[in-house]
Amino acid sequence: MTNKAARNLFIFGSLFFFAIFLGLTYDTMGKLDKRAPEITEQVNAGKMVWHKYDCIGCHTIFGNGSYFAPDLTKTTVNKPKGYLKQFLMDPKSANPNASMPKLGIKPDEADNIITFLEWTSKVDTNNWPPKPILATAGGVAGRELTEGQRLYQSLGCSACHTINGIGGTTGPDLTTVGAKRDRVWLAGHFKEPKAFVPESPMPKVEAPDADIEKLTDYMLSLK
């Protein structure tokens, strides 16, 4: 290959790949706005509260922030609003083992933060961060799940509760709950948590009575 041919190959090759780069950049920029929902006044107010209490000093969003506490990018997907609001206002009333101090967050500020976190949860992050591992009953690996176990998973119970070390830690460990509670207590607590535990941040289980019974059967099997 002559020097002229090599020079032409370099020049036209560089122009070709630069054109591809521009095309990909244009395509990406055109899709960015579609990956995030509209920013409302309440979303912006929530972001201001987020900065006011320096939440980023402990938490991350979209991977940015500190790693002392959980990432909150998709937290409203994994935790009910009632729990989040109570936790924000008084962490230990929602989770006695919480490390987060009581910051004096007011009810309206908590609502705004949750709205902001709802906004972050709707941003298309290409499935990041990964969803929490769904808990299955101990000793049933490889076997078909019962209807109660399927309900436990589909209702998102494992986002807050742990069974045999798998699941969330914001709610009580349910590994041996069947040895501690009876059917009446468990079924009633699913339907009206605060009637049984006044300070409970757990929301009502919105499911037909037949499903509540199946879920209760599963809880009773955990001994």
C-alpha cells in the first residue's frame, strides 16, 4: 500500500466512524427525554427536600451519592407509600433496627420526597438496580411453589420481609412466624395491620379473602 493510499484510508475511515458516532449521538439524544417522565412542581419540591436534608450524604440515586445506605432509585417500586412516609418521619417506628436518625421531616415534606422518588422510579434505567431476590420457602428449592408462596411473591412481601435469609430486612423476619402466630392473628393482620400492631407501617393486603387464607396457610407452615 502506498503512502497516499494509507493516508486516504485513514482520512475516509476516520470520517466514516465519526459519522457513525454522530448518528448514534443524535439517536441517543432523541430518546433521552422519553426515558424520564415529566417533572412537575411537586417532583421539584421533593428534590428540594431531598437536598435540604442531605439525603445524598447517605443514599444514592442513579448510582450517584454515598453508599452508607440503600440506593433509592426504585424504592417506591419495592416499598409501599405508607411505609415510606412513616419511615421518613420516624424511621425507628417503621423499623426498630433502622440506622437513619429522625430528621424532623414534616408530613408534606415526606409526601414531596415520595413524589420525587416515584419520579426516579419511573425513569428508564435499563433495569438497574436489580430487583430484590424473591424469597421462597426453605426446603422447597426445585419443587413447585404452593399458591400461598406464589401470592407471597406476587404481592411483593419479600421486598420487606425475610424468609431463611432471603428478602428485605425492613419488616420482621418471617422464617418461623408459623410458630409464633395463629391463623386468626395472621389473617386479621393481613387485612388490618394497625388493628394488631398500632405502629405498623405495613399496608393492608389488598386481596380476596380466599387469597388471604392461602397466604395465611403459607405463613403457618413456616415453623
